[in-house]
Amino acid sequence: MKLVVRDRKNAMFHKTLSGASIGDVITSMIATTGQAGVNAFEYFNLLQREHEAVTANPLDYLPWNNQNL
């Protein structure tokens, strides 16, 4: 619940609807990594380092498939 409240407060600072949508996606991804027991910072770094492989095989890079982070 805290995450939803924090997102609602931060939403006041999004300048566009697109920016707010991206903020919602990132918030959702952080919550999902937390539920999967994955370090969100390491997960986002992995997605950036291996962006070509992520594009080719996105299902392999879902948070619950990366328990070693």
C-alpha cells in the first residue's frame, strides 16, 4: 500500500500523461521485483546491460526468472 501512496504523491510532478504512464510502469516493475525476491537495482541494471537479449527473449528476463540477483 505504501508504494501506491508514494506513487500518488509523486504523480503531481509528472509533466505529461506519458511521463505518468512511464512512472506507473517503473513503480509496477519495482513492486514485482520485490514480490519475486529480486533486487530491483540489479534487475534494472541487467535489463540495460543485456537489452538486445531482452528484446529477443523477453520472457527469459521476467523478474521471477532471475532469482540469482
